[in-house]
Amino acid sequence: MRYYHRFIVNAPISAVAAFHSRSASMGAITPPPIIAQVHEAPAVLSEGSVMRFTLWMGPLPLRWRARMSNVGPGGFVDTMERGPFKVWVHQHSFVAVDDVRTEVIDSLHIEPSDNWFWWLVGRSMMLGLPALFAYRAWRTRRLLESKHARFQSSPASTSGIA
């Protein structure tokens, strides 16, 4: 499955890239009731860096190990090396709309696990992607635009499953 989401944030690309390069930002944009518990990660993501974390979906722990690649000012890719899916590749892209606005694009390639239990968990997570990424867009705007309040409000998010 492929999933795509994009939105505009009223902040310059440098601020958006800096925010997303910090591993602590993952927890800041994870919606409740999900709890993100980071076990290992550099403060700032770089080429080849690894994040080990658990996403708590209520009492169910989803343990992940993701490796970062193609890290640069225009985004990065996180690829699940271990976790609840057979494949999870998440491309984070940042594109300057102008000097004060940035388009954030999330493109995912996901395949559920062959294990029946993790297949069910994965499928339910995949159904929740629109809500997850709507929250992430709202939270990113809230955190970044408060620092850049002089900019205009941004247009609506768009997303889709292919």
C-alpha cells in the first residue's frame, strides 16, 4: 500500500527541516492515545542513524528499529528494519513554497506482516493513517507557526491512499 499526505506550514524550510531532524519531535507530533517511547536515537538525525522506539497502542507495545537515509535539508527517509510490518518506508520531504511557507510531504510504502496477529495490527494502523497524519499536520503547524506567528494561516491538508 502507498499512502500520501501533504500540508503547508507557515514557517521557512530551514525551521521545518530543523524541527523534523530532532528525534524528540516524533513524540511531540504523535497523537494521543499513542505514546512514543524512544529508547535509542541521536538528538539530531543524520545519515545512517538508528532510532529504536516503542509505540504504545494502549497496552500493546509496537517495537520498532528504523534507519535514516537520504538525510538533508529537503527531508529524509526512515526505513523500518524491525517492527510490526513486513515493509515500512517513510519519505519525509520539505519543499519551500516561498521564503516563509513550506510544504511537508509524507509518502509511505507499507506492507503488513505475514504473521496473522501483526497483519491485523498493521491493517488497523493503516486504517488510522488519515487521522494520524491530520494530527501530525495540526501539531506541526501549532508548534512551528507559534514561532513564526507573523505569517498567514495555511491551506488545508490533503492526503490519500493509493
